[in-house]
Amino acid sequence: MTLTWLDPERLALLRCPKTGGALTVEGDALVTADGARRWPSRHGLACLYEDEQVVGNDRLMRTIYNSLPALHDPATRVLTPIMQGISEHGIRRGFLPRLELERLSPRSDRPIRILEVGIGGGANLPYLQRALPPGLPVEIWGVDLSHGMLKQCQRRLERQSLPPTCLMMVDAHELPFVDGAFDRVFHVGAIGNYSHPDRALAEMARVAQPGSPIVVVDEELDLSQRQSLYYRLWFKALTFYDDQPHAPVAALPPSAQDIRLTHLSRFYYCMSFRVPV
Ligand SMILES: C[S@@+](CC[C@H](N)C(=O)[O-])C[C@H]1O[C@@H](n2cnc3c(N)ncnc32)[C@H](O)[C@@H]1O
């Protein structure tokens, strides 16, 4: 049984990505109340996207991530200093303050909920854990298109003592969660390859608690620094799928406020915003 972790409280967070209706568990599938939509688990994971909707770069990236899931995290660790002259730690530690985790306080009705869109192998989880206020009851949700990367994340969760984390196969363009479900929402490292960054940003904004910071990190060459041919070639190789990798400020929802854009490293921007209460 793959869905035993979906207790009624967690189930109440979910909604059918197509109809918006509530979901119930039937064996290894999630089903709408009227039975019209059925979402069978795949690869032992809850799955809430249709295969046919994954097209273009999204499909290419899913194939790449599914082919080499065990390589992603070690390659990032080794290659980041070679490519950018900064450690992976430096970049991951750099975006955490923007999540304002220190402002979170315990709730009486439920744990604090944090969503990572495109969680991959879960490399951000130890950083989150260290940055959270000690003793705060937290539940992390991680969604990703790639079952290979989610399996890597499951292995990490088995090996390391990390906060409770719920993993699901989901397309960032259609998050299967009710409005305002999460106290914090963040994304690291893929929105530049999404078919519709505007839709993904609107979805992140919808499922975040109004007023909470939403943090997005991805590739853009920092032109305020001198970028030699060496760095430009690495950047081109890293972003081969995109003609003009850039922070998608223009794709933010019209209601976005408190928009901040900075660079964490030569190749990575950090964009944060909120939607009003
Ligand atoms: C570069 S990895 C980053 C993983 C993790 N966030 C990290 O910081 O290590 C990008 C992840 O985004 C996932 N991804 C790509 N397109 C996606 C989409 N449309 N919806 C959900 N996940 C997606 C990939 O499968 C991959 O696991």
C-alpha cells in the first residue's frame, strides 16, 4: 500500500489537479468524490499528473533526471565550485534567509507546512532542518515530475534523520493542493526549463499562505560580475535547453508584491515575492 501515509488531515490538503474536487484513497489510487477522476499510484508513489501533459522541455528534463538520478547530487557538489568558484553549500545557505523561517511559530491545529516544488533528491532538506527554529513541528512536502529523483529523496530520508517529508509525483504547472495550504513555498533549479513559468509561479502563489514569502532560485548569469569566457561556456553548457536563461520576473502573478531579485552566485538568482493577505 503506497498511500497509507495520507491520513485524513493530509488528504484534506489535496485536490484533483483537473477538477479541483476533493480526493479520497481507494487502494493505491486517489479518486474524486464523484469517481470521475482516478489517479493510480506509479512507481510506488502517489501520482497526480497525466503523462500526456508532460511535453517539450519538461519531458526532456524528466527523461534526463529519470536516467541519472543518483548522479545529480554528487555532480552538483563536485561541479559547482569548478563551474562557479563557490561551493554548493554557499548557494544553498544563501537562499534560506529569504524563507524567513525564524518568523515561524508553532500552531495549535497542525504542523507548519513547507512545500518544495521540484524537490529532486532532497538536497535542501538538511539545510532547511538546520535553519528551522528548534523544536518547531514541521511537515515538508516535496513534489517532482521524476520518480527517479523522488526515489533518491526517499533513500536520503531513510539514511538521514530529517523532518517528516511527504513525496508525490506532481507537475509544477498544476499543483494538486488547496489554496493557502503551505506556510512556505520554494523552488530551486528548474523553472527555466518549465514550459510555462507563469503558470508554475501562479500555482506556487495560490498554494502559499497569503503574505508568506515564496522563494525561487534558478539560473541567470550575473552580469554585475565580470564573466570570462570560461564561466560563460560553463553557463551555456548548464543551460543548454534555454536560449536566454533569466529570472522570470515578468511571469510573476499580477498580485505579486515585495518582489526581490538578487544573485546568490555567478549563475544563480534568488527571486522572492508575496501575494497580499
Ligand atoms: C536541478 S533539480 C533540483 C532539485 C532540488 N530542488 C535541488 O535543489 O537539489 C530539478 C528538479 O526539478 C524537477 N522538475 C523538472 N520539471 C518539473 C516540473 N514541470 N514539475 C515538477 N518537477 C520538475 C526535476 O525532475 C528535478 O528533480
